[in-house]
Amino acid sequence: MTSKTLLKVTGLKVSYGGIQAVKGVDFEVHEGELVSLIGSNGAGKTTTMKAITGTLGIAGGDIEYMGKSIKGQGPWDLVKQGLAMVPEGRGVFTRMTITENLQMGAYIRDDKDGIAQDIEKMFTIFPRLRERKDQLAGTMSGGEQQMLAMGRALMSRPKVLLLDEPSMGLSPIMVDKIFEVVKDVYAQGVTVLLVEQNASRALSIANRGYVMESGIVTMSGDAKQMLNDPKVRAAYLGE
């Protein structure tokens, strides 16, 4: 595995109306890695993801992507550079069809043949979407919408895919499917940063992990070792 750093967060601070939600976070994601950022609800994980993707301003620190600071850039700039996010709550275009949602994911591209091939590829990864390709996205189940949101993000051909709580609110069967897809996407060479409350599932598929508590990173290391760490098990795995 190469160790080129694709994403580096240094001393990140984010405030919400006087409350500091993220208090100086450091972590990095190397090319070819699947990194999990775990922590309980309210730890600051989603706030961190929004800061990385430019949907929230930052109060301090820096965010580097491919060796350059991306502080202050908007999400549209970052997608063009290969950084795509699947937000918490999915955020599909409810009044568009599944096919139209996938096409929206490729809005920065103009290679019609390539886009058509990639839509076909998404239908292969997510057969459920093919069955419903002309259906309005708003009429789908939560799990189907999550698949669509992932497919849409992949249509931009990202170098780094950020996933924010992909298993939240899904049935156990759908959770299994989503984690399978995350593994498949990673196996195809996409670097992944996975934010997830389901600590055991997230660490079981990751190379490295970071634990976030009350706006700071309190632990990091090899994901498999963290999975067996008594402190992690006690705090997040109910043991």
C-alpha cells in the first residue's frame, strides 16, 4: 500500500453559535486506505465531515487534500478535484428518478459514453436500482435511497469517498448490504473515509480507525487492534 497522504486534517476547530463542536482534531487518510472515524452521537463526526467538504466554515486549523489547503473551498470545487461525500440522511433528489439522480452525480463530466457506462456499472453494483430506475427517488425505502446516494457520489469518479453514517436508520439486512458495498467500492481502488456509529462494523472493514469524543480524537490505530481493545469494546461495543 502506498502511503501518499490524500487528506490531512490539522488542528481543526468548528464552532456553532458560540459552542465549539470540534476542538482541534488531527487525522489523515492515505491513498488506498479505508479509514473509520467512530464515536457516539454528538461527538463531532458529522461536523468534521461538513467542514472537510466546505459546507461548514472552520474556526481554526487546516484541511489539506493532495498536499494543498482546501480551506474555504465550496463542495462544488472539491467534487471537481475528486472529493465526494454521501451525507448523513442521504440527500437524494426526491422528485427525480433514480437514473436522473445518477446523472446528477456526473454533472462535472461531459463524457457521455463514460457516464452511460458508469450508470450501467452502478446498476450492476446495486441491482435494486436497476429494477426501479424510472421510479422517483422519494418513493424508495431508506436503504434504497442510501444505495442511490452512494451510486450518485461514485458517478463523479472520486479519488476519496466520504461516507457519513451510511447505516443510520436502516434495517439489519440493509446494513449488511451497505457495508458489503463499502468494501466493494474500496476494493475497486477508491480511498474511503467512513464516519459511523456502528463501531464494530466500521472497524471490521477498515485499515485504520480514529475515535472521536466530545470534539476531540481520543484514540487512533490499526482498526483490527482497536476492535480488540478493551476500552473500545467497553465504550462502543457494549462489552
